[in-house]
Amino acid sequence: MKIDTLDVSAYTVPTASPESDGTLEWTHTTMVIVEAASDGTRSLGYSYADVSTARLVDCVLKPAVLGKDPFDIAVAWEAMVASIRNLGRPGISSMAISAVDNALWDLKARLLNTSVAGLLGRAHESIPAYGSGGFTSYSIDQLKDQLSQWVARGMRSVKMKIGRDPDRDTARVRAAREAIGWDVGLFVDANGAYSRKQALEKAEQFTDLRVTWFEEPVSSDDLDGLRLLRDHTTRGMVIAAGEYGYDAHYFRSMLESGAVDVLQADATRCAGITGFRDAGALALAFSTPFSAHTAPSIHAHAACAVPRAINVEYFFDHARIEKMFFDGAIEPIEGELRPDPSRPGFGLELKRPDIEKYKVYGNHHA
């Protein structure tokens, strides 16, 4: 058998309202979708990236993958990595590889009539989801309402953005805690907005509000700074980072430096399910808990196959788009994401008529 076709398209969806975190503002999200086919079976994978990522798939990765055996994903993956040698591995190149690799895992699972979680081999029957949003652009009322809704849906932890206005952050976190009560885990994410001393000060203030997860308090490239925070926060607060990891070397460096209590990875950035599994293996080797960043319909499958995985981020933007774009988008039930073993692959089917208006790249697919 051979991979016969590889089609790529991109769709840009406006956000429900203007959104921001500690270091970025945005009004839209772009999804790059790859559809692979072999012997009449068609699959899909995706990444949240940029239109330029779709062009890279078309121009560079497609020739590297066509004709390969769909069961030998590692062969196709190595060919893609080799093809972008002179372009650089981090960033767009790895996100493009992610979209294709995810489509190939979906294809292999469909050919074998099993779910991706089943193909990978489950370590968990389900994986906890935590509600994530709480953007810095939200009013206090919007923040409290969104977090409260996730708690009402059975999620045992929720996450909010901080760092845009450090002077307001403690008051916003206090409002969030009041909205969700004291029995729900409260996570905060600064997206690298703080200096080291600011982050230390905020960590001390957040301790009284029982914040249990402090994500990217400083830049994720500042491994010494992350280690400093890890060494000086209380036992009940973990330091998390890793969402901007694009290859195994990055994750190894983060773990060797002792920078995090929880290693994060994103299968739409770190070269797909293949790269995500590598990151999960490193977390196992370093006895470090592992967390999946966003894209819940992919990560429900991927995280269920990683022994050290503890949760998946149910990110507001991505959960919204996946429900708009796919039949079979995975939603939490009593706070857990549970892949459906009766649906082959990721269990997703495109709602083509519904999403055509968002298309910014690609031709019509059969």
C-alpha cells in the first residue's frame, strides 16, 4: 500500500471576542488541515498554525510523503524531518510536520479500523480535562462566568491568563477563586510575561489563593528562571512549561535543567503524535508528570497512550473550533476526555459545507 494523495487546506476563524494573554493579542485562529489517502481510505490531521504552514506542507512535505507505506509512519516522519533540514526545525516546519504526522496516524488507525488511542495502546481509559481561557481581555464578570461554567460541566481544574497588567493580576485571581470555590484547582498562565522577581512576588501572593499550577511564569526559554521559581514556590504549586517545544532536544534540555514540575507538549507543534510520544517518553525517563497543551480532540487520544500524562488542556478557542469543524469532536464528560473506541482514527469527520466560508487556502477535496 502507498500514500496516494496528501491534500492541505487552511481555515481562519474569528474569535468569539477579542482575546489576549500576558504577551499576545489576537482576533482569529487558523487551523491547517491535512487529508491523506491510501487504497480508498481518507484521513485527517491538523495543526493550529498559519497559512504559510499549509504552503510548506504542499511544497516541501508532500513530495517527501507521497508513495510511502501508510503503515510505516516513522519512515515518512524521518523523510519530512530530512526535507526541512535547511529551513530549520522549530516553528513552522515542526507545525507542518505535525499536521501531516497526525493525518498519518489517523490514516493507519482507519486502515486498521481502530481508534488512534487503541493503535497507540492505552495507558489510561480516559484523561482529565481542565477548562482553559480566562483571557486578560475579559472583564471580571466574563472571567468568573466562563470558569464557573466549566466547573458546572464537571471539570475539577480551570486555568486563566495573567501577565497583561501585573498590578491587576492578584485581584483577578482572587475573583476567579471566589467564583469557583476552594475545592476546584486554579491554574494561572503568564505566557512568559513576568520578570523573575515579578514572578516570585506573584507566586507568593497566589499561594494564599491556593493556585496549584503556575505556567510559564517567565519565558520558557529562561530555564534558569523557571528553575528559580520551582525552587522557591510552595509544595502545593507546580511550575509548568513546554508548549513551545518543537523537538526532543528541547524537552530533554528542559528536564535536565530541572526547570519544570510538569512538562507540557503539543502534538500540533512538536512534530505530531510521533514527537509527542518522544516527549512523553522523556517525561517518563525523568519521572516528571506530563500534560497536553490544547487541541483536545487530538490530545485525548495521544495523552491516553502516555503513562505519565495527567491532563489535557480543554482550551476555549480550540474546543469551540473543533466542535464547529468536526463531527465527533471530543467533549469532556464529568471532567474526563474519553476516546470512543468505535470511531476509527481520531473519530473526526469534516463538516465541509459548514466550514467552507472560513477557507483561506486549498482546493476542494472529494
